[in-house]
Amino acid sequence: MTQLITTQPILKGNIARSINPNGLKKYIRNQIEYVESKGEYNGPKKVLVLGASSSYGLAARITTAFGGGADTIGVSFERGPKNGNMLGSAGWYNNIYFRQFAEQHGLIATNFIGDAFSDQMKDDVINYIKTSFGGKIDLLVYSLASPKRIDPANPEKIYTSVIKPIDKAVTGYNLNLEKNEMVEQTIEPANQSEIDQTIKVMGGEDWERWIDFLKKADVLVDGFKTVIFSYIGSPLTYSFYHEGTLGVAKDDDDIHAKAIQSKLESLNGKATVIVNKAVTTKASLVIPIFPVYCIALYKVMTAKGTHETPIMHQDRTFRTMLYGKQPKWDEKGRLRPDSWELESDTQAQTKDLLQKITPDNFKTDLTAYRTFKTEFMNLNGFEVNDSISDQVDFDELVQLKP
Ligand code: NAD
């Protein structure tokens, strides 16, 4: 049976309500080709990626597989097609198409769909590593971005993360991609409970819990590495990011990195916080005010030739830093591929440009609004390439399994 659906972009504010699986397939292919164009490198061989279905986690999976020749396990929380016409989430198809391409390349690519915070998921993945993945892994990438976390010890308890400043309200302009508008917004400060819950969801506690489970199960090789993705960003965004709830949660990564490092000493292992660049992702689009910083930053970085998408950024990080010879460490032992974003002339020009951006001119070539919106549409399989069909066969898509 054939049931054709015509896909078209539907946005609700900065959240996509529709996808084009044909475009997603091409978008994955493009990312693979980018990595292949850079050649092979001596990377990890057995990789577990938590948060593997989109943006930074997916990019880490693509570079380790197609640059380093790694077999990969990906864990993510995604929705498949249902009810005869609901296509599901972009990440659902990213998992499927990544697996198909990896298998064509002779690599193992296994997807687990469900809650990475749960003990059940940890047990299931460990069981799979032991029975079907060669027994051990040499890299764990922690790239979860989530609005909530169920407490593993008490399923009744659900922590919710918020993106708010601390101590003082912040007013600034935000973008609305649905309406192509720039609107002023005030974010009220978080209370203590909101701060604590955001640390529970977006901090490093679950990362350390994964390491505890994996180590106890003896599935880590000697020389094992683990990384978590962090963001510090520019003083221009400190008031609502670095000094806000998310920044405090990211500081928590550093604390857990130290604890994990000591647990890995006996394995000659290494735990690393990687501080990444600002990029266009599902998660970054819901950070208030951040999108306006991005359209200024991207304009400046594009002119300098330093703007990167998630695949460009992670591929560079993995091949030249984590598994390469030019790592850039900071005084706290974190890896800093975000140094391009923070170059002083880039920041000075971004600051100047931000002062010139208004609701009347933000869509013009003064800024990188067009690039930003296109990158966002790409995440959902739109505007990837003119020749991509907007028609999909629902019954065919339902047959695809992660
Ligand atoms: P994203 O929203 O694109 O991806 C999040 C991933 O987490 C998805 O694969 C999703 O399925 C998965 N996920 C969410 N909840 C889950 C759950 N309960 N169980 C299993 N999987 C779950 O996010 P992103 O922007 O790529 O962010 C990844 C990490 O990178 C975050 O820690 C983020 O803070 C960090 N980071 C992002 C930026 C940026 O500009 N976007 C910059 C620096 C660092």
C-alpha cells in the first residue's frame, strides 16, 4: 500500500512541528561526505554516544564512524511515525539513516531509543556491549540535552530544567523563526529549586552514573576516554547563560569530570569536558536571547572563515584535538575548540554588530539570519537541497526500524 504525504515546514515559535525524512537522509549523507572529504584518522573503535540522534551527539557519531572507522551505539529519545500520518521526530530518522549508511560502510551501528537517565537503559546497553559489541567500549560521548529527568531512584520524582538568569531579570531581543520577528523579552530569575533541578538534568550526575555502571560491568578498555559537551560562550551572553541556570549546570560537569577521572585512573582512562562553540540546534533555539547573539556571531565568523556547523566543529575537535596532535587545553583541563568563537577580534566585532541590529534590519545581510534559519530548517530536513522531494510514503517509513 502507498500513502503519500506532502511534507511542509510548520514552525511553532522556534520549535519545528514537521519534518521531511527525504531531506534528513540527504543531510546525514552531506555530513558523512564532509567527514570523508577530510580523510581518515586514528580515532576510537567502539563508541557509545548518549544523545546520538541530533546535532553535537550525531556529529560525534558521524566523525568517529566515518573518520575513525568506529562501530557505534547511539542512545536517544525519539518518536517514530504513528496514527497514519504523524511522521515522528527528526532524530528518529537520523538514527535510521545513519545506521543504514554505516552498515553499508561495514560498520556496526546500533540504536537504543528510550530514557538514557534510567538504570534500565544502562543495563540494556551494557548487556548489548557484552553480548554483541565485542565486550568493551573505548569512548563514551555524553551529549544529552533534555527538559527533564526522572530520578532513577524514585520514578515519582521528576526534575525539570529551566533556562533562566540567576539573581536578576535579563531583558534582550529574541528571534521568532515562525513569524520572522525580533521581539523584546524579559527572563525572570530562577528560584533555588529551579537552579537545583536544572543541575540535576543538565549537569554531570548522570554522566558519572553511566561511568559507574559501565566500570562495574567491566566493559571499559584500558585507555578508555569519556567526554561531555559544555558551553561557556561570550561575556555578551553570560547574564542569561554562563551565569544563569545552564551555566551552573555546566559548572557541575567540571566537578563530575574530576570524580570520574579519579575512578578511571586504574584504567589509564581520561574524562574530558569539551567546551564547544555556539551552533544552531534544537536545544540552542529554545535559549532566550541566544539566537540574536548567534546571527551576529555567525556573520562575523563567516567573514573570517571560522563559522562551523556541528559536524565541522566536532570533526575538527575529534581529529585534531581529542585524537589529534593539536589539543587546546585550558587551565581547568578542559578542551577548548570554542577558542575560535572567543577570539578577541571576533568578540569585539560581534559586540559592535549586536549594537546595530534592530527589529527592522535583522533579516538583512547585516546579520547571518538567513544562515541561521537555513541551518534550523536543515535540522528538520527542509531546505537541504532544491531537488529533494517533499513527498514521502508513510507506509514505507513505518517499515523502517531504528
Ligand atoms: P540536541 O537537542 O540537538 O540533542 C539532544 C540529544 O539528547 C538528542 O539526541 C535527544 O534525543 C537526546 N535526549 C534528550 N533527552 C534524552 C533522554 N532522556 N534519553 C535519551 N536521549 C535523550 O542538543 P545539542 O544542542 O546537540 O546539545 C548536546 C550537548 O551539547 C548539550 O549538553 C549542550 O549543552 C551542549 N552544547 C550545545 C551547544 C549549542 O550551541 N547547541 C554549544 C555547546 C555545548
